[in-house]
Amino acid sequence: MIHVLGSINIDYSVTVLQLPKQGETIAGSDLVLTPGGKGANQALAASRAGAQVKMTGAVGTDSVAEAALSLLKAGGVDLTGVKSVRGPTGCAFVFVDSNSENQIIIIAGANGTVNAQHAHAMEMTRGDVLLLQLECPLDAVAAAVKGAQRYNARTIANLAPYQSLDKSFYKDIDYLILNETEAEQLATDLNLASASVADISAATGSAVIRTLGTKGIEAIDEQSRSFTLPGIKVEAIDTVGAGDTFAGFLGAMLSTGNSLQNACKIANAAAALACTRSGAQAAIPTIQDVIDLAHS
């Protein structure tokens, strides 16, 4: 079972020719409302990868709450841990340019009410995997990590959006997922000589996966064995949600006993496929899509 504590949003996506500069007003097109939120995206990705998934989080009482949960429901994700709270559902304003690059503004809404009590209600067992991001309050994230340790579940933390955390947080994290920017930020916070996966792993005690976009992946596993994977060439349309797809597939593959390297290979392919489709959750492939890509 994959347990995800995280954000649930509705995304307002706008297509633009070029991303706006500071103080600039530009014209956009194709406004689309779709389910999103890093937590929900990762939960759906893990489900489409074939795992049983339970989501813990919160939505508001507004008109978009049901839409925010729609694909999770359709995907068979257990939503008994999702609470409805008075106020707005979390949302994100996503701008995607002609080169498939994006800018995102997030409003926490109901996600800001997720707390340690939500985490304490999560019932994990040995062999389960806890998947976390940083779009919910840090007291809830920290409590979930402690719960995973208590239940002997493994923990995967995707440090996005990046926040400075106490170094003690990392001692209970089994796997860290970072992109290049997040790795640099963490290296600065930990006063490391470099942002290499080896240095970060040595400082945190975690296996580390650093995603490099089109350049692939650098990682170091639980036995301090380093490896790299090349990027997969695709015709990218929209990179929104690709990182969440990677995290969800990684968690699902690790939960079924795959090595970190094999799990990364599958997650890397899934993330590449997500870039060939528009939207966040709508773009997440199934495990069959990934198998088909491997044989194409």
C-alpha cells in the first residue's frame, strides 16, 4: 500500500507564447480547469502504476472540490483520509509557454489545514510506503514521517516546493527525490561542498535521486551504489506534473520489491510520457503505457 499525505488542488492552466516577465501583462489562451496538487498527482500516478493507494489531505466546500477529487475517484484511490473543511479548495495557476516551460502560483486553501492529527490517523503497516511532498504544513509532514517509522514503513520525500528543514528531518527519510534546483538549495542549507547525490546522501543518510530533466537521472541507492540513467527523448508538450509522475511511479515500483535502479528506469519512462500530454493528472500514463514505450 502507498500512503500519500499531500496537497489536493484544482489547476487553472493557461497557454501563453512566452512566460511573463516582471511587471509584464500578456495575453493567454485555452484556460482549462483540471485536478492537480502534488500530493494528488503522486497518488494518482502510483495508482496508475498498479499500486493500492490511500490519500490523506483536505478539500474545501466550494464548487470545485468534487472536480479536484474526480480523477482520484476514477483511479480507485482510497479517499477516506481526505477531509472536507470550510473554505476554498487549494488551487494552482499554471502558465505553459510554447517551449513547454511553465510558471506556477499555488494557493494553499484547504491544504493549509492538514495537520498532525491527519497524519496520526494514517494506519500504515510493515512493507507500506509513505510518499510525501512539501505543499502541506510541515508539522503534518513531520508527524507522518514519525508514524512511518513507528509502523516500519518506508518513506519517500519529494522536496518540492523546496523549504528549509531541520537536519533531523532527514534521518527518518529512506529516499529523497530532488530536481537540480532543489539539490542546490539543500546543499546550501547543509553546507555541503557540492550538490552531488553522494554528498547529499552522506549528509542525510538517505538514498538520493536527482532528476535532471531531459538529461536523465543521477542516484545513489541504499547500499551507496551510484548510477545514472539517460533522458528519454520525446516530443514534449507540457512538463507540468512530470516530477509528480516520477515520484508516484517510483513509490509504486519500490513497494513491489524493485531495486532503486529498476524503479528509476520505469519512473523515468513514465515521466517522459507525461510530458507528451497536456495537464497534470490527465497526462499521467498507466503502467501499460510505460510497457508499450519500452517495446516500441
